[in-house]
Amino acid sequence: MNILLTAIGKRVQLIKWLKNSCKIIGTDASEMAPARYFVDKFYKVKKFSEEGYIEQILNICEKEKVDFLVPLYEKEFSMLCDYRTCFEAKGTKLILSGKGIIEICNDKWKTYEFFKKNNIECPNTYLKNNIPYDVKFPLIIKPFNGMGSQSVFKIKNQKELDFFLEYVENAIVQEFIEGTEFTVDVLCDLKGSVIFAIPRERLEVRAGEVSKTRTVKNKIIIEKVNELCEKLKKECVNENLMGPLTMQCILNEKGEVYFIEINPRFGGGAPLTFKAGGDYGLYFNKMKEEAHIEPIDNFEEITMLRYDEGIYL
């Protein structure tokens, strides 16, 4: 099958894994995207915010007979949802959750409101103007619309809080939960059913992307993720969960799971999930064929250590 990935940047490992079962067409606004040298076909396109971008993507889908469009850049997700039927008219399925779900996931304050409304354990979270005077430290501050762990800081005292409230744009402040941080790679089929939920312990993070991680068969986390997905579907009744999602959570020493974020896209550590048994490309093919897919309840517990490689032109 033919898959189009947008904003491929340096997602080389992801592309290599998907190419085991799919033909990969990639786009990027930069000629210098390293991943262009690993896709089957590359197109330089405009930035998503520029006029004519959607027309370019639609034309590529038609020319390359793209089966699935899987976008990688959060800021274009909402706009692509508006053109879902246009892509379907070209024979291309947009593998992305519905717009209402996207809006909840891409705004961390809305994510928090969703968690509280649905009795999902999460850190107490505050906007700039409603932080209690007796709030307990440490805290975490981040932009409500941030990506890739950018502008995320741990706050140890009032002086640091005052500084970072001015420094971080669109800030929200969260209670700091002591425990082990996990990312859960989730794949949902075209009807919103979870195919797999594979937890990865975050051992080391560099520049916002995990550099050392391991898969862990934690039944509590997997069960909580499945429950969260069901609640998310009920929150947006007329829209499906679809395709890859990543969820961030903390497991404390009591075995309690606190959810922090939901991201409707591939996680940076997704190559480990492929290796552990969560083969996205295999299941994309099954989705295209409308085959019955049994949820995965088993995967390998393995560790991934990442390193940089160069491309010489």
C-alpha cells in the first residue's frame, strides 16, 4: 500500500520500519530534511500555513495513488481534518482522529478539563491567573500548546515560578508527580477500536525525544489507557479515534497512574514499539483490506538505546 507522511524531518527510523510493508511517500518544507533520503518518493512542499499547501498534498495523493495519509506535525492536524472528505474523493484515507479529539489533545488545558470531567487521575493543573497562593512545590510549567517537551521546566520555589510565568508563553502549571514516566504507544483501527497499547518507560530524553527507553508489560497502565480511549470516544460521539496516538503518564510508588498528555500522532520512540511487536505498517495494510484485527495482548519487553548517524551529500 502507499502511505504519505508529511513533515518527515528526521523520522528515519519510523520510515525504515514502515517500509517493511508499505511504500512511503514523504513531504517536507525543507530540502535538507534527512528523511528524504530514505522514503521511496520525496516532494518538497510549502509550509502548512502557506496558501496552496493543501492543494499540493491533494495533488500528491492523486498522483501517487496514496491509500493512507499519516501526518506527523501537530499544527497541521486540525486543518487537515477540514479536508478529510476532499482526501477521500482522491481515494486517500486520512489516518487521524476527528477534529474534536484533536482539539482536546493539542490543548493541554482542554486535556486537563477532559481528564477531570471523566474522573481520570491527573496532576492538578492551573492557568496563570488561578494558581493557589499556598500551592506546593515542585511544579511543572509548560505551554498549553507546546510540542516535543519545548519550554518545559521544573519549578522549585516561588521565585522560579514568578520568573517562568513571564518567560513561558501560554503557560499552564502542573503539580509535580513523583514516579516513573511512561509513554504509551497506541494504535486504533478505522472504527476507533484499540489494536495495541504498548507502554514504554522513558529512561532518558534528549531535546524532547526519548533516547533510551524500554517496553514494559504493565497491565494497570494498559487497562487505564483502554479506559481512557473509551471515554475519549464518548466525549466526541460523532468522531472516531483513529491511527497512532501517544499518551504520557506517571506511575507512582503506590501503583497509581496519573495521565499528563495525549498526542494524536506517532511518538518519537515508536521504532521500539515496532520491534516489540506493534507493527503499525502491518496493521495499516489490514485496515486497508478491511480485515478483522484482533487486539494485541502480548509484546516483547526490550530496551532501545539510540544514537545519531550522518548523511553525507
